[in-house]
Amino acid sequence: MSGTVERYHRRMTLRYLDEAPDVLEALARVEVLYTDLDGTLLGRGASVLRDDTGEHTLDTARAIVDINTAGLPVVMVSGRNFIQLAEDSRLLGWTDFIGEVGALRSTGRERRVEYMLGDWTADQVPEEITPYEAILEAGALDLLETAFPNRIERHVPWDSDRVVTFILRGEVEIEEAQAVLDQIDLPVQIVDNGVIHPMNHGLVGVETIHAYHLVPKGTSKVRAIRYDLESRGLRPEQAAAIGDSRADLDMAEAVGVMVIVANGLDVPALRDRLAETPNAVATRKRQGHGWAEFADAWLGARHGRD
């Protein structure tokens, strides 16, 4: 096998954490972890004490305690709002988080908050209103609901208490929806956050319901992580990220090690992208058990370094 073919084969092969010595070696240098929550850290019912089947488990909680005992910082990266993440971080013994899909950052027990508004200029949001209100006043939601009647709506109650982004649900073509949003002066982007299964909704003729975020154009988890790392004085190779979705895999661009928990491999497109991402590996276990698998590998790598 030629060197070129061998490199291509290696790049296209799905790798697991326990069989990737280069990744385990890289973990020894990692000083901070960026973690997704739903489908990654949390099990069924968004519980840290249940696995993906609903069985009770202490595995994830034990791993969190081990990480906290080692004094290693964990930064939650989620679509959840400030109120939700502030409570989540308190319960888990953490302080910092990136919320609303990269649109806000909170640090320290003082909950210092910064908006992360992507390509927006300072004059596009008046000081007296929030970015969320600016998107609403620009007519973004009205335009979408008019263009796609009964096919897109607010994702209640999860759309409450947000300060930058909207969460919507429905089934629309992203390109068509973005063309609608491009009609307004405020640069707003629609992002598909995957399939959801709401118990109640007002949609009609929709077969598969997706969650969508309306965000300032240019906002992303990757951009927020890069800013957070710079603020900490750390380089990308000193960071790892873990998630379960294609959107989470984008974080590989900002960190040295990217990990996808095993349930993410249920999506063929994610498997393909993972195999093509040289610094990304999968865990053998699903959701919280997979998170614990990664945590044990991280601690083991650092212990070996010491």
C-alpha cells in the first residue's frame, strides 16, 4: 500500500478512543473540556443518573466527581439558556458555560456574561433591548411563519427566557428558510439542531420535526470556544470536546481532541464525517457511560504524564 493510499485509508477509517494511541497521548496535554449535555453527558430524561435506556446509574456522576477532584475545568456548550445552564453548572460543581449555541458566555461564580454576536456590528442592537428582542423586532419569526404556515413554530416551553437566540421546531428546507431571513436587514441565520420528539405541537403535515435555532449570523460553538480558549491563555491542543451530533463534531475545528459518544454513530452521516476528521474518535459506550469512558481516559492520560 502506497503512503498516499495508506494515509487516505487511515483518514477514512472510524476510530475508537481505546484504539487511538495518538489521541490518548494528546489527552495528556488537555487542560479543559468542552461538553455537550443532551445525548452526551445526560441520559434519558436529561438525567445524569440515568443511561440512554433509562436505567439508573452512578457511572456518569462518579466520572464528574473524579474530574472535579482532579481540578480540571469543564465548560458546558449547549443550546440551553442562561438560567438553565447556571443551575446545571451549580448542580454539577462547575462554573463556566457557553449557552444558546455559542451566543453567550458565562464565567466564574459571579456569572459574568458576554454576548457572542458573530458578524453583528455594535450599532445593530440598541443598548435598551436584547439581541433576542432585536431579532423579533426585525420580523424574522413573522416572515418564517408566513412563508411556512403550520410548518414552523416556537419550540415552547424551551424558547422561554432566552436573550440572544430563538428555538423553533418544524420541518423546512434550510436553504429556503435562509433565503426568507435574508430579506431583513439584520443578519440572522437559521441552524438545524437535529430531530426532536415534542409531546405537543401545533404543526400540520409534518413528518419529522427538527429543532432550529435563529442566531446572529457568524455565531457558532467553534467561534465561542476559540474565544474562551484565548481568554484562558490556552492553545487548541490543550482542549478537548465531546458531543453526539454533527453540529458537535464542528467543535473539532477548535480543539486538539474531539470525541463523539457511541449513540452519535447511529446517524450514518455523522459516522462518515467522524471518519474523515483526523482528531476525532468515538467512545465504545453510549451517552453518559460514553462520557465516563472519555473522562477515565483523560484522567489516565494525565496520570501517565505525571
